[in-house]
Amino acid sequence: MDLVPHAPQLTGDTEEVNDKITLVGEAPRILIVDDSPTIRYTLKKDLLRMGAVVTEAANGSEALSCAETQDFDLIITDLEMPQMDGFTLCARLKSHPTKNSIPIVILSSRETEIDIENAFKVGASNYITKSNARKDIRARVKEILDKRSLLNGRTVLVVDDSSSIRNLIEKALRKAGFQVILAENGKMALELLARYSPDMIVSDLHMPVLDGLELCKTIHHNSDFSQIPFIIMSSDGDRAKMRQLLEYGASAYLVKPFNIEQLVVTAERFLSDHFSRVLNERKRLESERQLLIASITSLVLALEAKDLCTRGHSDAVAALIIDMAREMSMDEDQIERVRIAGKLHDLGKIGIRDDILLKPGPLNEEEWKILKLHPIIGAEILSPIQSLSDIIPAIRNHHERLDGKGYPEGLKGGQIPLLARMVAVADTYDALRRDRPYRKGRSEEDALAILYEAQGTQLCPECVEIFLKVLEKHGLESAAAFGWSM
Ligand SMILES: [Fe+2]
């Protein structure tokens, strides 16, 4: 047992842990290997609070049997243990044909340089001393698992005219958890590029048919592929050529002969950086989109505050078409679009004069003409927002009719976008059921009769059918929830 008396300060019940980790949507599986039950207990408690699934082993040979029968995303092991120590465990796992890509963290009270060096020699990803464990372990575990989640199964295209070099690199990259595709020259690489969309390219410089420089240049000028990290390998240390390659967007230049581990580490580093950037950019765009939607939703609220008749209407339409989308087995991304379309479908009414919008009686022909502009106004308000471009047709066309007699474009049947046809059904039903200052909302029976009647002429029959299923599921309580006439 290599436990020093005051070192393992792993507990910390009062500290808030908000660094939950997931691995592509799943809880990461972590194996803790230590002969001290106290250390295992405190470490386990910490990892459980991070959302991990934890298995325990009391020594190296127990850990090896666990790893044989279960899959782990990370192993944290002590060094000095009875039966099999941490170094031997690490070496055995790293030479295992299917378990060699599991990252291993050594957690030890020994702090000598030789121990740390030996740990990395046998393939450990990280070395944490028990005196620093409380401080370091969560951040390190999160870092390793995030990287694993980002890199696992990523595809690298290896381009080299030497089959022995291709095989050597392929073996090393596969061992690190990458998928690998191989090309003999730049021309073949370009063909594979279109077919497989790799996440990274590792290419030789001097090759027949199309060399590395030409390949890099071609990729650099193709907007579909120019973002893929490109690592060039060559025995040629020519600075002018290197500069040219960097101008063409190469991420790194490895001068042969290089250590194969160096290539793997470079590939991992570039992919980590690349994907972190992509992820951050995606997060930024998503938060920008949410902000925009929040501002637009407040416009809808402003509209509803003004026009009491439409209050709650957008929410009801959104709720109904979300349920329709679920009934149609749409995925969560599509459902989010459906929700936004429901909330915003009448946004354009904000641009309609109050004397028309708020008129407490039926509209005359001229007033109708103006009110009918609201789908176009709504589409125009949203048109500068690139991320909502696929929703805009649903806003513009939610008053089209299947027989072509709707507005604003008079589209017919299948020309009307599906989302617009879905909105039309929920919109029609909700409008019928809701009270107006000059008339009471229709009963469920009456509204359903009108809906049946409108199938095939005004409304899409498939959408009506799905809507009826949704309505049935909602039952009677929906009337009160949606503010419909009882
Ligand atoms: Fe409308």
C-alpha cells in the first residue's frame, strides 16, 4: 500500500461539483484500481458525483480480469499493490489487442521523476500524485474523457506512396483509436476525400501522380475540405516549401525520420484543437440563435399583449404541432424547428394596423386584404436570420390551401411545405375553439366537423389524421389548458 498518512485528501462532501461528464450521451465507465478501500471509496464518491459509472478492483490482476469482461472508458490505478502492481497492469493493458486504447491515469503517492517517467513509458496518459489528487483528479478525468469522446472513431486519411510507411502509420493510428483510410498518391486521396469525408489528412510530400504540395493546394481551394487539418510528412527540410505548405493551409510539417508516437500525438493534438474549436463555434452559434429566438418570442408576446384574442394561440399551436411531430417520429432537432414555427407563425400580425387587428367585429374586404399580409410580413421579419431559413416557408405559407385557394402564394397540395400544412391544421382548430369578442369559440364537436369537411380542400388529410390522434391523447383537459371553449 503506497498511501502516505496525510496525503489522500480525496473527500469533499460540501464542495459543489458541477462538472458532469458524458461520453457521446452516455455515462463514462471508470475502473478504480487501489488496494486501499478508503481511497477507492473517496475516489468513487467523487467520480459518481461527476456522473460516471464506477467499478472497483483491489489490485492489478483483479483489474485485468474486470477489463477482460467489461468495457471501460478510463482506468485510474495505484502503483504499489499486492499480486500485480500498476506498472505491470498498465503494460499488460497497453499490449492487449482490444484494450490498448483505454486511457490510464496513475494515481500514486510516489513523486520521483523515475516513477513518472516509467509510468509514461508503459503507456499511462496521466500521472497524479495522491497529495494533489483532490485538486487534480476531476479536471484530469474530464479532460481525458472529453478528448476521448472527441477523438474516438475519427477518420484519418493517410497518403504515402510507400506501403510500409502507410502500414506503420495505419497500425499506430488504429491503436490510438482512429479509423484509417489509405491512399497511394494525391489523386487517389482526392477520390477518397469525396467519399469518406475524413477528419484529418496525413500526407507524404513526394509522391508520383499528384504530390503532397498539389494535394494540399487543391484541398485548400475547395471550401468543402479546406477546414480538414492537414499534416505533411517529408524528409525534405526545405523552408521555402514548408512556408508554401503553411500558406496552403497545412497544419503541421513533420520532418522524416520522425518517431511514430510523435505523429500520433500531433494528430491527437490537432484533432482535439480542431474539434474544440468546432464545438465552441457550434455552442456560440446555438447561444446566438437562442438569444435571437428569445427576442423574437418577446415580439410575439408584445403582439399577444396587444391582441387579447391571439393570447395563448401561438403557445397552443406550438404545443399541438410538437405532439404531431412526435407522432410522426421526427427527431429532437426537427421538433425544435417545429416548436419555433408554432410560436412564430403569426409574428407578422405585429405589422398589421391596430384598427384592423383589434377590430371587435368581422372585417370588411379591404381589411381582410391587409390582414392577409401577415404571413409575408412574418417571413420578412425573420429573413435576415440565417439559422431560421428552413422555418420561414412554414411562416410564409401557413394560410395556403391544398386546392390552391389560400394565400399569399396560392400554392397547391405538395407544393405547400409539410411544416406549413401542420401549422395550418393546428391553427385552424385552435382559432375555431377560441372565444372572440364577437363570437364564442366553437364546441369540440363543431370544430371537428369543420376539420373533417376541410380535409383535402383546405387542409392536408394526413396532417388532420395525425392531429386527431394527438387531440385524442390530450383528452378533455386540453380544452382548459389551451383556453378553448368548454
Ligand atoms: Fe396566421
